[in-house]
Amino acid sequence: MKSNYDCVWNVCASVRSTYTEDGAVLLDIEKGLCYSLNTVAARLWNSLEEFRSGVAFSSLIDAVSRQFDVPRQQLEVDVSEHLEKLEKMGLVRRGSAPMYQQST
């Protein structure tokens, strides 16, 4: 399995979200399941949704770090763990980061 640092993360197309002052609620319309997110997890989800075509882990950390006063290393660990949980629930997908080639 690729490291989170080498991946692009995408929100699954079947997931819908709504936000409240307490966080967010996610609905997987294919499975008919709802999930609730606390305010911190909702901010991460919102950052994921902003990049519907996929977001590199480092860019996601950059986006979330602007919202929280947490050491970057701790944020990387916490976000990585949360993304893996979301992936196991089928709410996000991990893809390969695009490889860029130099022209010769």
C-alpha cells in the first residue's frame, strides 16, 4: 500500500454532506448510511470537498494547517489516521499521485 504522502485523495461520488455548527453529516447514498463528523473532522471533510478532482496529502495538510494551530507533524499523523478511517468506511478513495516527466 502506498504511503499517504504519495497519494491523491478523492471524496467518493456517492457521498453527500451537510454542515451544522456542531460538525457535519455525511450520507452515502449507495449504502444508505449516515455518518456524523465533529467540527474538526468536518473541517477536514470540507477541505477534501474543495478539491473534488483529488488532493495530494501535502496540499490537504497545508489547507487544514491554516485552520488549526497544531504542529505540522501532529497534524500529519492525525489527518493520516482519519483519512484511513474514511477510506475503510468507503467515503474517500486513495489514488496514485500523477507522475510528471521532464521533456527531453
